[in-house]
Amino acid sequence: MTPTDVHAYMTHVGAAARQAAAVIAAAPTAQGLILPGGRWLSIHAVALLEAEFGKPVFLNLNSSLWAALRSAGRGLPVAGQGMLLVS
């Protein structure tokens, strides 16, 4: 990973955290956070956001993986990848 890649990653994670904080402030009874989009780097923000807010984070990637593993009848739980994949 180049320094430019690291900077882009940290900028993305920071933006996701700010967005999540705004959502939780506006809707403290929300049961989870949805971060739409297909950026692979978002998967690395899941554990940070879940630890910060205590709510599951849903991405296109982890939701699709959860559905595929569940349909196949195997592969769950997947430790270390967020609340959704351990359910």
C-alpha cells in the first residue's frame, strides 16, 4: 500500500465515522448503520464503527456475503468481520 493509498483509506474511514456519528445523533434508537456503496475499503471500517456505536454496520459486501453463506448453509459465523457475520 502506498502512502497515497493509506491516506485515501484513512480519509474514507474518517468520513464513514463522521457519517455514522451524525446518523446516531439523529436517530439514537436506530438498530444498525447502513453504509451503501461498493468500496472494498469500507469493510475495514466495520469493526471500528461497531465498537464506537455498539450497533451492527451493513455494507453491500458484508450483506451479500452473509446472504450467500447463509443460503449455502455454511460458513457462519465469520469471526472478526463485524456483528452481521457472526449472526
